[in-house]
Amino acid sequence: MRQINLLPTDERGRPADRLRRGVLGILLIVGAFVVILMVGIYLVLLLRLNDLEDQVAELDDEIARQNAHLAELSPYRDLKVRLEDKKPVADGIFRSRFAWDQFFQGLAFVVPETTALDTLTAEAAPVDFDAPVEEPLDPPGTVTFTGIALPRYENVADFVVRMDNLQYLANADLDRAARRTFEQPAVGQVVSFEVASELVTIVGENGTEVKLEGGSQDELADNRGSLRTRVVANTGRLHSSANQRYTRRTEQGRR
């Protein structure tokens, strides 16, 4: 059977046009959405890129600062090598130095109450890099004491014996002792004296090497316990020695 289109000629193409316009509108909407999405992605990436550029600039500045700091420290680059080269000399000085601090502390503890020092003149033994450990330096140092004592020669003899038994001292000897009379009645008569002794330095007694890092000053010294002085256990020996010195002194005075 033959179909007959009864619509007017100008109305026959409109459904197809409507369909085409609908598809075109959908495509335009989708295209606009895609464009907006791409613009958004571009803006996000642009912001991230700017942030990365800022981070790179900060890192460049930090690298420049570190390079400048390294340039300032470059003269000290071989400092450790130089320290290692000088360490044997420093160790030798450290091993063979005289422990003045411990000597004066010990001296303050053993000076008798019956005596008072006026002067102390001392010179330690020269350092010796090659000296064997635990051996005394040779020649020893010297120390000379001058002072006054209560008017009995036994007080001077007591001082000499105590000095001879003090750590770091040896062969203490009385060089001079004489009575003196002061004009002040409150002082009266005293005995002035002069005592000479050897300063003994035991190599390595306070440590054998300098530690370049870590540890306190006390640990670097590596002291063997607290301050020690050689105490004479037999008090009879102490007094007999003092009496012998006093006897020799008085006999010389009589002669």
C-alpha cells in the first residue's frame, strides 16, 4: 500500500531539524563542561607549579647559604689532619707535665699550723716527649720554700719532714733556719727558714694522651682517684725523723 504524507511541504523536515539541534545542544553542553574542566585542571596545575617553583627557589637559597658556609670553613678542612699530626707532641707534653693544681692542693693540706710560708719559688722539670711512662723525669724540678715558724726548731723540722713525704716532692733539705725577733710584742720571736726540695714528675701519672673530643676536664686528666698524699703511717717514725733533723741542727748551731 502506498503511504501518503499529508503534512505540508514546509513541515515535513522539522522533526529531523529538531533532532539535529538537540544533538548539537548536547554536544555544546558537553564541550563547555570539558572546557571548564580543562581550565580547572590547568589552574590547579599552575598553582602547584608555582608552589614547586617557590620551593625550588628556597632550596636554591639554602644551597647558596650552605655553599657560602662551606667556603668560610674551607680553611679548616684539613684541621683534623693537622691535629693528628700535632697529637704526638701534645700527648708528650700532657704526659710529662707537672700537676701544679694537685701539688698546691696537697701543699695546703700538709703545711703545719706552726709554720707559715712567705715565698715559694719553683721550676718543674722540662717536658720530655720520649720519656718512658711511669718513670720520673730526669733531672727533676726544684722548689724553694721560705717562711717562719713558732720559736722551736722542731716546728721547722716537722715542716721539712712533711714536705719530704708530700707527693711530687723528694729529698727535702733545710738550707737555713735562724731565730728572728719582731718589734711587735704580739709577734715576738719566730724561726725563719728556707727549705729546698726536688719536684718529681711521674710520666703519665695524670694521663698518657690528650682526648680531642668528649669528656670533661677531670676525665681528660684521668686522675687516679682523688688527691692523695703519701701519709706516714708510723707516727713514731715521723717524730723520730723530725727529732733527728732537729738534733743535727742544734749540734751544728753549737759548733
